[in-house]
Amino acid sequence: MGLIDGIMGNAGRIDPAAAQQEYGRLLGQGEQVHAAYLLVRDALLFTDRRLILVDKQGITGRKVSYHSIPYRAITHFSVETAGTFDLDAELMIWVSGSHDPISKRFNRQVDIYEVQGILSHFVAV
């Protein structure tokens, strides 16, 4: 992921093993990270049990919010692929009890079909 992608707010894929190591304290016993994406300082972690949104706040990023969403709470989701002039793809996730969706943008290096495949697998379970 390049600096411009970071500034634009586009996510890029990170190694699941590296995410497992970095965020291991958040994970339950035996919980595994299947995919992870970096969004400037923030991250999205798709584990075998839930979706974890990591939101680093403030100038220093020392304050961090961790939002855990069990897959069973996801009511529906959509993906929008990148176009010719629109260089990013978008993922929108609706969670029960919330009117507004969670929206995340991904750069062209991320296979948005892979992301929706992960969600399809876990939400359908």
C-alpha cells in the first residue's frame, strides 16, 4: 500500500500471520485471523469468529478503539468494484441494530471478490 493510497483512505491487504501476531491480545483462545486489511492507521481483521475494526485515534494513535462484530450480527453487505475512473472498491456492511452501514474503501491491489467471499463464508455459517 503506497502513501497516496493511505492518504486517500484506501485499504491494502496485510499478512494474516502478522495481524495475528500484532493483535493477538484481542483474540480468543484458538481464534485465527483469516484476512487482514490496513487503512492508514486503522485495520480490519476477519477472524474465524468475528470481524474486528481497529480504529487508532488522535494525532499519536495511542488511543485505540476495538469494535468487535460477530458475523451473526451482520444482516447484509455489498461490494462495489473499482471502475475506470473510480480507482477504489467499497465494502458496506449492515449490522443489526444500526441504521447506517459500516463503509470501507479498498485499493486496486485488494481483490474485493476475496473480501466478499470471506464475508459470505462466515455470515452464512
